[in-house]
Amino acid sequence: MARPRGGGPPGGLDMNALLKQAQQMQAEMAKAQEQLAGEEVEASAGGGMVKVTISGDLKLKAITIDPEAADPEDTEMLADMVLAAVNEAIRSAQELANSKLGGITGGGLGGLPGM
């Protein structure tokens, strides 16, 4: 019976190269996430009556409400506009993150835990 030679089968994984590549990807991800924290997106609802600013790392930075939107008789509409603006800002920030981090991860974040 033949025994396999030394370093494993031809075409096998080079664990050192794989580890180095993973460390490089981790460093690139950390840099991209740091850049995202400094970027902001804005979304609005109600024809601009409610504006929301959110950072690329999904931290709510500002909510601006036009005084005309603050109808004491219809607070439900105001709440709906705030909700719509926040959700749109989150969607935009996630899109920004995908565009920044997608190239590092090979196309999207869906396969990464926690993303």
C-alpha cells in the first residue's frame, strides 16, 4: 500500500496562505466599517416634512420634523412619517454598507453571520 508523501495532496489547501488571506480580509473589513461610521445617509417622508439622518453603521443621528407636520389632532400620521423615514434611512445605510463591504466579502453580506 502506498503512503502519501510529505506535504499533503497536490492542490491541497495552504493553511498559512488561507490564514493570511483571512487576516487581510478582516483588516479590510475593519477599515471599511470605520469609514462607514463616518458616512451618513438621509431619508425623508411626507414630502420632506420628516427627515432622518443615519450613519453608515446604523446609528440614528438626527430626526428633523417640520412644525407643519406636528398636528396635535393627527399624531398617528406624524408617527407613520417618522417610521417611514427611519426605515428608508436604514435601507439606504444598509445599501451603502453592502456597496462598501460587498467587494471585500466577494459580493454581499448575506453569507456572513451578524451581517
